[in-house]
Amino acid sequence: MVKDVFINIEEMRQFHIDFHEELTTCKTNHVEVARLFIKKLDTITRMYLEYCSAFPYAWDMIINLHTVEPSKSFLEECQRELGHMFPVDERLHRPVQRVLKYPLLFRDMAKKLAGMEGQGTVEEALTRVLQTAVKINAVKRVQELQSTELLGWQGPNLKVMGDLLLEDQFKMAGAKDPRYLFLFEKGLLVTKKRESDGNVTFVFKSLVQVDNITLKEKVDEDYLKWNIVLRKEKESFLLQARDIDQKEQWINEIKRCIVYTTPGLSETQKRKKYRLRLCVDTTA
């Protein structure tokens, strides 16, 4: 049960003890701090993604433990003995809050080193920690979507479709209201957005597997329209973007997903095929 509630918190605790010791050797050298973060960032990303992915289950469990005896009294006694102001369930948020502060740290460091030697290393660290923050926020977004916002979804956990890459609204032919799309690495979720009393929900309409998609990038000489064609079902979704930037962003990302979900290709072959796809305009 402890493992279920605290997930990999012990691993993170030991990592930060060791990491702190290494950071102290950097003293006030911003460049050395940046180099150390770059070196450790793969481990940091893996640990925090593991923690965030399991967080909803841990949160539900700790809330339930607060409602029944003897676990309720035990948790309250632990809080008193440790002298903590906040209960255990509130402290479960701390690891996520910590890692999302790293970009602020490196933005400040990059400003201080503007035009100075070592600025490039600090900016590289900033780029890397921003990528980690984006991944973590995407995991949190999917958890919110699945737990409270997505209505009518009877499929498996959205995690099986990979990372959430994009979400946005498009006009769709044949639909009275716009459709709100969520692009995952392996699937495209089509929904209808609803807003009521300040609450936003998304009504499930369709799920398209990325490996079943063919794109037509221009329709009827309208540069804002594009078509998602389903190869197996011989159906299509005719979409209209609000501007060319939105359209290009989505088409390029879908192309990348199509290539990177193609079985049997090496990483080099996938990168080459993706570059070729970017050069191809598949018009209707």
C-alpha cells in the first residue's frame, strides 16, 4: 500500500540527496549547474513521468484512507508528529511542483548570462527542462481529460495512445458545431466541446488510429481546408483551420506520428521518411 501511495518517492528522495551533493560542488557557477542538469535530465524526466502517471491512483487511495479508521487516525498522527501544516494528500503534489519550477530557474540564469560565455549551455538546459515540463503537463492534461472532462468514452485508458501532442478546435464538414481534436502519438480523438457554468467538457465522437490515416492537404483550392481520409473504412473528415499556421502545425505533427508508428523502420529510416513527407504536398 505504501508503494501505491508514494509511488517512486523513495527513488526520487535518494536521487535528490545525491544530486544536491553534486550541485554544491558547482557553487555559484551557473554553467556547471546547467551542465549537471543536462547530464541528469533523462533520469529526472523518467522519474517524474513515472510519478505523475501513477498520481491519480495514489491520490484516490490516500483520499479513501482519510475517510476510514484506523488509517484516518494514523495519517493524522503522522502529520502531528512530523509537525507538518498540510496533510499527506497535499504533500503528494510537491514533487510535481518542484520539477515545474526548473524552467523558471534557468530562464533567470539565462538572463544573467546574456551575451556572456556559457550562455549557450544554460539555454540548452532551459530548452531541455522546458521539454520535460511539457511532457509532465501533457500527462497531467490527459489525466484531467480522462477523469473529469471526457464524456461518453468507453475505450481504454488514454495512456495507451501515447503522449498527447496537440489539442485544438476545427470546423468540420457535416457537423453543426466545431469539433475539438486531441492528437495522440497513436490516435486522433474527435470530440465536441461543451461549456456550462464555467465547466468545460468534451463529448466523445470518434477515435481514429494514426496508422489508418491518409492526409489530403488542400481541398477545393482552399488553403485552410484539409482532409483526413481513413484508409480502412473509406471515410473522411473534412476540416477547416482558422489559419494556415494551425493547419501546417497539425499536418506536420500527424505526418510525424504516421511515420513513427510505422513498424519495422529504424530511427534513421523514420527520420528520413519524415523529412520526405514534409516535402510532399498531398492535395486532393
